[in-house]
Amino acid sequence: MDSFELNKVAGAVLGTLLLAMGSGFVAELIYTAKPAGSAGYALPEPQPEAAGGGAAAAAVKAEPLPVRLASASVEKGTGAAKKCAACHSFEKGGPNKVGPHLWGVVDRQRAHEGGFEYSAALKEKGGTWTYDELDHFLANPKTYVPGTKMAFAGIQAPQERADVIAYLRSLADTPAPLPAVEKAAAEDKPADPKAPEEKPAQ
Ligand code: HEC
């Protein structure tokens, strides 16, 4: 094989290599996936204010309970409490149903209605149902009392919870006093000099 022959072979090899590289390059130009960008529809994200959003987001934005209770509506609460009525009775001396009757539940000892089989979780929790605890429990029963028998998703909207609690408060011969707004408001916004004069609506 003379050098001319060798050159031909080398040329063929190089040519093949170049062709392979070149077509690879061209193929890359044609087929490289472009970043998808924002194809499709931008779905509206759920707004915490509008939809009730995540419980956490709502909880952060919620007014303190005493403030919410001061402006709560027993009437609206009565309506909202319809979703409890499948499991609870509200009238004085009412029967226990799937859940215990709820007459006088504000400040009532937890898990103490005679004749109702409470879950161990609720019995162990002990104490009484303060406004604040009702607020937390009703926001998400299963998170607040893990293991509770109350199969209820919770009320996301903070003001609706306050309305329901205001309704529960009304279910008593002598409704428990409302929590003081002054203190809670002063803690949250000390800059407002008018806040301490506000009286909770009775
Ligand atoms: C699907 C049935 C169901 C629904 C709906 C329901 N509950 Fe209950 N609730 C229960 C059960 C069952 C218990 C007992 C929980 C336990 O023992 O862990 C309970 C317990 C309670 C307690 C504690 C009572 C006590 O004596 O300690 C309160 C307060 C309460 N529910 C309020 C409400 C309110 C207010 C609503 C509506 C917003 C509601 N529940 C909706 C089933 C329900």
C-alpha cells in the first residue's frame, strides 16, 4: 500500500467521522427539546381569602378569636351549624346522636356527657371547652384531637367558626361571658388608642 492509498483510507475514515459529527450536530439543531415554557392554561390558584385556602394560611390571617366573636352572628352560626346537626342535637336535654348533644358545650367539661361513648383521645384530652379550644377543634378536629371519633373535615373560614361558636354559646341558660376584645386587640395592635374602648357586642 503506497502513501496515496493510505491517504485515501485516512480520508475515508475522516470523512465518515466528519459526516457522523456533522449529522449529529444537525440532528441536535433539529431535535433539541426546547424548554416547555408556559404552554397550556395557567389555572387559577386557590386564593386563601376566597376559598378558605390552606388551614395554615387562613389561620395566619385570621383575626384573634375575641375580635371575631365580637362581630360574630348567631344567626349565621345557626345556619352554619346545620352541618353539625346530622351528628349532634342542640336543644336542652337533647339526645346524643352520632356525637354528644351540644347544649351548653361552651365551658363544658370535655368528653363528659353521660351515656355517650367518647373516643379515648378526647377523654384523655381533659379540661373544658373554652372558646379558643372550640376554635381550634372546629378548624380541624382530627389535627387538634388526633384519634377523635368526630368524622368532620372542619370549618376553614375563621369567621364562620366564630359564628358557629357564637351560636354554641347561645345554647345555655346563662351564656358564658365573651372573651375580652381589649386584651387581644391591644396585644395585636398596640398602636391603636381607640381599641381598648371597644366593647364586645353582647
Ligand atoms: C359526622 C358526625 C359529626 C359531625 C358532622 C360533627 N360532629 Fe362533633 N362530634 C362527633 C363525634 C362522634 C364526637 C365525639 C368525638 C370523640 O369522642 O372523639 C363529637 C364531638 C364534638 C364536640 C365535643 C363534645 C364534648 O362533649 O366533649 C364538640 C364541641 C363538637 N363535636 C362540635 C361539633 C360542631 C360545632 C359541628 C359542626 C360544625 C360538629 N361537631 C360536627 C360527630 C360529629
